[in-house]
Amino acid sequence: MKVLENGTITSPSGYIASGVSCGIKKDKEAADLAFIVSEATSDCAGVFTQNLVKGHSLKYTIDCAGNGKARAILVNSGNANACVGEQGDKDAVSMAAAAAKALNCDPREVLIGSTGVIGKPLPIDKIIKGVIRAFESLSENGGHDAASAIMTTDLIKKELAVELIISGKPVRIGGIAKGSGMIHPNMATLIGLLTTDISISKTLLDKALRYSVNKSFNRITVDGDTSVCDMLLALANGRSGAHIETEDDDYIAFRDALEYVCTKLAVMIVQDGEGATKLIEIRVENAASAKDALGIALSVAKSPLVKTAFFGEDANWGRILTAAGYSGVSFDPALVDIFIGDLAVCRKGTSIRFDENKASEILKRKEISVRISLNSGKAWDRVWTCDFSYDYVKINGSYRT
């Protein structure tokens, strides 16, 4: 497998995309409508937020994705189309219908998404006009514009593509994602869009997607919030000529490549967490079970006190052990060792003398690892998180205004 230079969602064969401005965002010139189109009807799979509250565009897509076929994805940013009553459902249908009319396809083959402020009706007239411009702008080079158009509080575009060989034929997987706040497991905690040119059944595509999500997007947290509009969609149009029909070695290779793309995009999201200055990997090892390891890693990763300590570059390992203690996982604190980077800061649940200068050097890094050894088994897991800075409060304290 190789990572493609300048890769994006249109890197696989048979996909075109665009990103245009409808005037939804505060910056009226900013791109806010992404259109991704497969030149052939594709198999599709999706994973959706587990939040009981769901946006109208999301509910439309959940219903349509059940058919297992899609031709296009249309996503607007700057407005969530959530919690606005019957009008939100009507607007979701209108979005899909406008795209389907342009493509001359069934509206149920258009999957849609909306992200932004909750409780505000969509400016649907602007979006429908924008669909026409987006259709006219579709191109093989439009993936980068689409990646920009789905951004809200994101500071950087998240996009990637890889190529691998399946049955002697080159196969590509491309992806874009958006997410900066309201990021937490219980998939999906963002909007992610994936394309591939392999031929694969919906059942196997769905299985590979869920496996990949569990290893990637369900292993990140920024603030512990799970949004109402979040989803991850994958399209497979078969244009490469390579086929996967069973869970053989080719399937494993494809699944692992998909996991790689998902993991890279997920880590980009944490790195770009609202106000974040550091990427932090929490690794729990030597646990009695993988479930225990994940439970502790998540508890530590979402602790505001742990996250603020990292922002302040304070080697306050007591906060780490405390967060592990209230995780709900049963373990013996007297066996726990904690490392920040390669520096031991806690042995057998008690304080030890460590080099504060070295700790300070480690904590100044943009990427930091924390290793928690429970010394009670062989299982492990990891979660990526970020620090909490002053800017997180600034961004979210005035999000609507």
C-alpha cells in the first residue's frame, strides 16, 4: 500500500466532486456545499451517530443508505438542519431532489448531510441554487474543494488517499472528513466521506467499514460530546475492475487499508480539535481485558483536568491515575505504572522521583504519548485526544454569535 501525494476523495477512479459557496456561513465567500458524485451507481455503507436526537438530513440518509446503493453525496456546512420540525424533513427531501434532478437519478440515490448550528432552518433556496453551481463545477480535481466545503470550526482540511494492489489491479481508497468539536466515540462523531473503486458487496463493505471505524473514529475524543448530525459514508463503484467476494486475503488487505485511511483522518481531527495545541495518545496496556483497557483510556482521555494539565505542560500524573480510578473498571491501583513519553512518573500507584526538566521537555512537544500499565494481564487499547486550551472556551462560548 502507498499513500498518494495530494490524495483526496476523487483519487479513486470514477469520482468527481466540487465545493461551492451558497452564502450560508458568516463568511459569505467561504465554501459551504460539497458535492461528491460517482459516475456509476455505487454500493454504499454508513455508520451513524448513536445520539437519540438526530438531524433531519441525517435521518433521510439513514433511510436511503439502507438500500445499499448511492450515486452521490451532498453535504452543506454552516447549518445543521436539526431540531426544526417538519420543515427540516421537507428541506432534506428538497436537497436530495435538487441533486438528483441535476444528475438525472433517483433522489434516494443521493445521500445528504448537514453540519453547523442546531435549531436554525436551512436556507434551502440558497442551497438549491448552490446545487446547480456545484453540479457545473464537478471535476476530478474537485475533491480538495469538497474537503474545504464541509468544514465548520475546522482549521485544516482532512483528506487522504491510498493505493493497493488487489488481484493484480491497482485499487484506491480516498477520504475527506470534518470535525473539530463535539468529538467523542459512539460513532459517528464527525462527518466522514470515503470512496473506493473496488467492487465489493454492501455486506462486506459494511463489515470492513465498521471494523475500521472501531479502530479509528471510535478511538478519538476532543470534548466528550456526540453530535446529532454525524455520519461516515463509504461508496464503492467497482471502476478498478478488482473484485472482493469473500473474506479472503484480498478482503483483509482492503480492510486494513480502509482502517489506515480512517485512522489517519481520525487523528487529523484530534490534532485540529477546537483550540487544541497538542495531540495526546493514551495507551493502556497489561490490562485484564481489551474492554478494561479501552474503558480506562477513554476515561483519562476525556478528563478535563488531564487535558488542561497537558495544556499547562504540568506532569500531574495524579490526575491520570484519578481518571483511571473513576472509569468503572476494576483494577488494583497498587500495580499501576504511568509513563509520560518514555519518562516514568508513577510506579506501583505511588509517586517516584523523576526529572522535572525532562518532563517539561516532553510536555512541550506537539505530540505526546501517555502509557498506563495495569500489570494485571496482556490486553491493551489506545485512544487519541487533545488538550483543553483557553481557545476551546472562546470558540464554544460564542458559537452561535
